Amino acid sequence: SDSFDRYEYDVVVIGAGGAGLRAAIEARSRGLRTAVITKTLLGKAHTVMAEGGAAAAMGNGNPKDNWQVHFRDTMRGGKFLNDWRMAELHAKEAPTRIWELEHWGALFDRTAEGLISQRNFGGHEYPRLAHVGDRTGLEVIRTLQQRLVALQRADAEEFGDPEARLKVFDETTITRLLTDDGRVSGAFGYVRQTGEFVVLAAPTVILATGGLGKMYTVTSNSWDYTADGHALALRAGAELVNMEFIQFHPTGMVWPPSVRGVLVTEGVRGDGGVLRNSESRRFMFDYVPEVFRSIYAETEAEADRWYADPENNRRPPELLPRDEVARAINSEVKAGRGSPHGGVFLDVSTRMSPEEIRRRLPAMHHQFAELAGVDITREPMEVGPTAHYVMGGMRVDADTTATTLPGLFAAGECASGMHGSNRLGGNSLSDLFIFGARAGAGAAEYLALLGDSRPAVHETAVADALAEALAPYDREDGENPYEVHQALQRVMTELVGIVRDGDELAKALGELELLRERAEHVRVEGDRLYHTGWHLTFDLRNMALIAECVARSALERNESRGGHTRGDFPAMDPSWRGVVLTCRDHDGRVHLSRRVMPPMRADLVALFEPDELRKYFTESELAQLGVAR
Ligand code: FAD
């Protein structure tokens, strides 16, 4: 049938989290007719759940902070696999983007002098996270939405129509990108409530769809994190990179089972929370890796002094980057030193008064009281690793966020490069605003060059997308999509989890091949009105495809680095440092290749001590960079 709604825009932004909203504001501010599409209700994107804050070297917590220090921390956190240009832009532009939010009405917590307050977080040398208690994401989304509404009001005055240049399609899922002769030409999707289809023609599409945590059993992510953007991009011909790097946040709730995986913010450790095993030992002191040994405390006494006197003491090992802490907890539990429900203990009650805990960590206090019956002002929390963030995603140009498919841009969690092999906490929120704005600008530049030669929407492609969407209704003997989803989660959790192994990854690939086949043959019945089973058929195909990218890349990378740990290759290998694994789609099959990153610019190299670079780079790279032996 041809009864579906058709629209035409200059820019279609898929995703209404921090990255998508910031991109849409930029595109509309440049006069472009912009649509924002979101699977959820507006305001319900993942970004709303962000707790700890946004990292920006404003220097309010310590005047010694600046973009160079932030850049160094980010590169160290990512184990030097980061796209250094993205890390540079991020470190330089983060303060401006935070002040911009403040200007638009965001009410950040303040210092006594009235500056934006900044808190400590893992891997950040100085207090750097701008925050609103432990509910930062809520304030950020509220602010961006308010900005969006202000732009719509301006259009109402000018054109008599608030949606003249900026329209939000909420509860709408995009299932396919449309292309014309190797360029993006639009998107196809459906409205979740009605099951009706929509076609959006546009010469530029910005993907801001977030991550993929729902392919794991235990995750901090919400239901909409099903790798959609990754799969849309791959199928349309764009490249994905770094897919082996998944961040397992060290501290998710482990009990009760119904809330397993729900996040416990790193702010708890930033504000003084300590980790202990069943023997009451602060075990993180046993897990400080060689590359970080000089900057972390060796004794509890020194770590304790750091909170009051950071100038003369080194930071506690609880504040190591996330990959290190997650692996340490995993090892303690495996060694039989875990808490009763298979985690470890995280305690702030010995460090802060109950009033201070309730003021600084209100959401955590509430979350544990309501969900677990635990009073964190008096008792420790039980915590363990939870699938949290994907460092892998679309390969993008740092300055414009252009993907390898003309007209397609990507920003936020679904893009890759910025965080290398491991993201530092707080670096995602700032990433969203910086590269969201750059995506809007990149799309505007592309459109200006395009002139009148706009790509076409081909009716055969629309018919294909429609047939694909309806296929689960036509199958006589398909499977239940929920069962296939659970099977996929089990394979990813058991065989492609925190610590991986070559044999297990090979086994996972075998199982994933079958699961991809099963995902193509699921069946649903009934009408299409808010049919969650039907919705899952799309999510499932996406997760199954992208799970294969994760497993394939993980098997290829014979080393451990950041969010990729191989039990059979436990060390970091300098010969892998500059190598990025790239996934492409070849007629439905995932094709993997290696790409060597360009050498870091000399002025950025000069920000590091040669001794530190020697821990990561090969001899020949050091020679190429002009670093003396
Ligand atoms: P999102 O905010 O997730 O938005 C994705 C959007 O895409 C949604 O609107 C979704 O509906 C839409 N979408 C997806 N697929 C489709 C489709 N097929 N069709 C249409 N729409 C689609 N980071 C920090 O820096 N600091 C923190 O303190 C912090 N705390 C966190 C706490 C929690 C509990 C979690 C889970 C993450 C936290 N993070 C934090 C990470 C950070 O919040 C996310 O990485 C970030 O918000 C992602 O933003 P985004 O704009 O890329 O995507």
C-alpha cells in the first residue's frame, strides 16, 4: 500500500538524546529544515539517565586544569587508541559547550564562589565533571528540549507554524536508511503506536542512536539500546570501527535480580566510596597496572589523605579507569572473595555524614532504599560489572562527523574514535554536545556543496523496506522473537563478555551465525498497534548483526587493551596500538579489515613524557614521532 506519510527535510536526525538534540539545534539554527526522530517519547532518551556529570577542563576545581591535561587523561584512558584529533577537539571545546548549556538555562551545582562545581571521576587528574547532583542527564535533556521549543516558538512567530523548520517525530523507529547511487537519500520507519509507516526524504541524515547494551543480559542500558544506528549504517554501506571495545562499568547493582545491572554512579567513588571484598580488603591496591603505578596511591593512608590534600598525595586506586576496576572486581568474585550475591562491597558510609550522602548522591540513596532495601548512609552497597557503553561505532571524520557514506553523519555514543579502547566517565556527555554541534554544522556544509543535485528516494527501496518490515507477519512457522533475544544475550554474556578467549569467541561466532538466521525467521501475529513483539523483530536483527561485528573484531585482536580483555592474550601489545579494526557489510556478511591510524601531530606528542609514550608505542613509531630512545 502507498498510504504512508511522506516528508521532506534538509536534515533528518535519528535520535533525541544529547547528541541528536544538539545536532538538531545546530542544523535548525543554520536555517535548515530539520526533523528529529526518536524511538522513545521525547525526553526519555538514554542521556536522561546520566548521573555523574560532563567532563570539561574549566579549572574551577583546580586552576591547574586545562585542555592539555584533559587531552592527556583521555588518551591514557583510551590506551592511545583514540582518534587524537577527536580527543583534541573534545578537550578544547568541552568548556564552551558547558557554558553554552548554562547560558541556555542549565542549573549546574555551584562552588562557594558561585562557579560551576566540578567533581572527581576515574582517570581524570583534576576534579572536572560539571554536574547536577547525581541527576545531570535530566537537567541536560531538559535544557536542550527547552532550547528546541524556543526555536519552534520563533518559527511560530515567523511562519505561523512551530514545526516549519524543526519537527520531532517521537515513538517512531527508523528501520532502514535509503540511498541513491552511494549517497544517503532518506530514511524509512514506522510509528510505534499505530504501526503506520513513514518515509523521510533528506540529503543528509545524522545518526545519534546511542549504544547496544541490550545484547547483554546484565546492562545499565535501557530498552532502546539495541544497536540500531550501528546496523542502519553498516547495511547502508558505512564503516564501523573499534567494535571489540565494550565498556563494562565496574559498579552496577547485583541484587535483587530484577534490578541487576542498574547503574551505581562512579560519583560514589569520586566522592570517597571504597571497594572491599568479602575479607574486608581494599583489593584495588592489588590491581594497579604498571602503566599507572606512578600516579596512584600505594597505601590506604595515602589514598585517604588525597581527598583533603590532592597536591601532596596520589589518588586512590578505586579511581582507576573503568576497565581496570571492572576486571579487578571480576577477578575477586571469580577467586571466591565476592559478596553474598556475586559482587563486591562499595561503601561511602564511613567517609561522609548521612546528610552529605543524601545531598551529594540523592539518586543513589533513593535507588538503594527503594530497590534493594539498603540504606547507603549506614551500609555498603553490593556492586558488580554491567555492560554500559560501546566505544565502537561509525567511523567518522573528526571535524565534520561525516561517516564514510556521503550525506551520513554520526555523533554521540554510536560514533567511534573519540574514546579509543576505553571511555573515561564524564567524557560522553561532553562528547555529545561537541560532536552533536559539529554534526549539525557538517551537514550544513555538505548541503551547501550539494546545491540542487539532491539524491532521490527510490520506490523500489521503499517497497523493499516495507516488505522487510511486514515479513514477520507472513511466516507460517517462525520463532518467538523474545526467545531468540534471550539466546543472543546468553551467547554475548557468556562468550563475548568482560574476559574473552579465542576458543570461546570462535564458538560464539558459530552460534551467532545461527542466531542471525533465527532472527531473520521470527514470527508475530495480531495487528500492528503498539505491538512490542513486532518492534523487537527489528531490534533483534540489528543486535544479531552487530553482535557478529563485536565477536569478529574481538577474535581478531590478539591482545588486551581497554574494554577488550583476552584471557589468552592478557598483555597490551604495542604492535596493535595504532591498528583499528573496520567492519563492512558485504552482501549481508560482515567483512573485517585492519587500518593503521595516522601518527599523532608533533605538538600533541610533545604533551607527553617520552617515558610514558615508551609504554605504549613501538620502537619504530617512537622513531617516526621523533621521540628519543
Ligand atoms: P541517547 O541519549 O541514548 O539517545 C539515543 C536516541 O536514539 C534515543 O532518542 C533513541 O530513542 C533513539 N533511537 C535509537 N534507535 C532508533 C531508531 N531505530 N529509530 C529512531 N530513534 C532511535 N556519561 C557521562 O558522560 N556522564 C555520566 O554521568 C553518565 N552517566 C550514565 C548513567 C547511565 C545509567 C548510563 C546508562 C549512561 C551514562 N553515561 C554517562 C553515558 C551517556 O549517558 C550516554 O553515552 C549518552 O547519553 C548517549 O547519548 P546519545 O545522544 O549518543 O544517545
